[in-house]
Amino acid sequence: MQSFQPNWCSPPGETISELITDKNLDVGSICRTLSITAEDYRKLIRGSLKINSQIALRLESIFSVPKEFWLNREHRYRDSLSHQAEECETWLEQLPLNDLISRGFIDKRLQKPDKVHQCLRFFGVRSIEDWDTAYKSKLSEVAFKTSNSFDSTPLSIATWLRIAELQASEQRVTRFDRKLLENSLSEIRSLTQIKEPASFLPNLQGVLNKCGIKLAVVRGVKGCRASGATFFEDKRAIVVMSFRHLTDDHFWFTLFHELGHLMLHHEGMTFIEGISDNTDQYEQDANKFAMDLLIPPEHQGYLKTLTYKDLRKILKFARKLNISPGIVVGQLQHKRLIPHTHLNKLKTRYKWQ
């Protein structure tokens, strides 16, 4: 008999099919020898019909493969199923499942195995192994274990990014155009003076789409406290905003931080604001880009002269720069020129509808 190496994680029926093909046997005669129906034969091949002692003995007579082999093959397969079930349950527990349920991606009424299947379908993969291949490579350059990680986890981050990817899928854009983005930055900057997201977001999306950038606004999920992200999908850039702090200063600085990554850094990299180390050179570059764009270097000296008592000066300064007063206050607070408890009334606050 030709030697073979069975895949113990596959149903024993796979080995049976291989032997039938090797020996050029008739399936009908196999069913008669095994005393099973055609439907039972299909179940045997799929693994839903277990091999008992009687079936193992008849398989021995057909293929000259010992009964003990078939029983051991069955036992090893069932063990692998049990191990896979435990692995799937662990994977499911690490997902922000309640967020996926509340947002309509997963049916709460399903049993755990069906929830696993639906979660895999949400990610667009067939197995956990496929998930590892697809998403670990996407997140390989993201620093999770940093002092500024906010307890974010890879599965939660991947979930947030996948929601963004699905949300942005309906936006039709051409390939990312860095030069066009550079020429559009002043137009985007002028949108900071609009207080209502319902008013500025469509305009923002329109400008970014022309530059080959998709914009997704995705509320954070449990285990992912990111403020924003930038990544590429099929040569198209996707910028994700979570409105995490629900204030205009934080939103706009984060947005220009993400656009800074697109302007300054290599295409194809994944950047996530709020979980990576701010001492990283990429993050420092993006922070400086955002700061210099919102408050040009020639005006940063004057910024340092302002205090929490200079309400009118701050309003006048914001008007001169054509930006929101909240952005000026946010930068004053960030640079510790005024306490974080002061002048917050100048910031525009957002609410999730």
C-alpha cells in the first residue's frame, strides 16, 4: 500500500477519500461494505458521522489499514476539534463582542460557535488562522506594549479598524495624491471654524476623497481607546476618527496629525493615535506637522505670551489665524501655558447622536 501522512486536524473522511482515489474504488460499493446510506457516507467524509469499532473494522477490510488506525484517527480528530473550540472561545472572549452586537454586526441570539463564524465573516476571513495572517501583518508595526497604550488590545484595535474599513468601503476614490492633499490643507483648515460636525464632515470627506483618502468616523470600542488612525487598503488611504474626547481642539489636532503621517511617511504603514509611544519619531513628526499647520511657526512665539486671563486676545488671535478658539486653548493647555481647567468654554463640545 502507498504510504500517506494524514492531517490529524482534518476529518478522517479526508483520508478515506484519498484512499478511494488512490485505489480507484467505487463509492457505491464502499457504502454497501460499510452498511451505510449515501447520506451517511457524506456525513462520514465531512466528519459529522463518527467512526466506531464496527465501521473501523469494515474500513480495515476495504483498505487493509488496521482498525486501530481508524479509531486513533477518529480520536485525534475529535481532540483537535475540542482544542479548536477552546481556541475559538478564547478568541471570541478577546473581541469587543458587545460593541459588535450593539452596532448590528453580530446577532446576540446566536450560540458561541455561530458567533465565532459570524465574527470571522465580519473580518472577511474563514478561520482564526486566516485572521492571524491578515490582521497581524496589518498591525505588525503598531506598538501595543507601550506606557501610553491605554490597555488597548490587538483584537479590539483590529475590530475598530475593520468597522472603519467597512464604513469607508462605499466611498469611491482614486489613488492617494500627496501633492493634491498638500494643496488642500488650507481648505481643510478653514473647516475648523464650523461648529457642527453634521456641517463640516461632509465637506471634509469631499475634500479628502478628491485626494484619494477615505474618511471614516467610528466611535471607539472596548479595549481600543484610539483617537485616530491612518492605514492603506488597496493603495487607498483611510483616515479614521473616533471623536474620542468630543472637543474641537482634540478632533482637529488628531486629524492633522493623521494627515501629517500621509504627508511625511511611507505609504502602507499603519499609524494609530492614542496607543503608540509619543517619543517615537514618526509621532513627533506628525505632532509637529499638526502644530505648525494649525498655528504656523511665525505665530507660535505670540502663543507663548498668552495666559488664561487673555480671553479677548485669544479670540482675536484665533480670528487672525482663521481657526477655532478651542484649538488655541487646546495648544495653550498642551504646552502647560494655562491649566487644563481654564477656558474650556471656548472649546466646541460634540455629542454622539
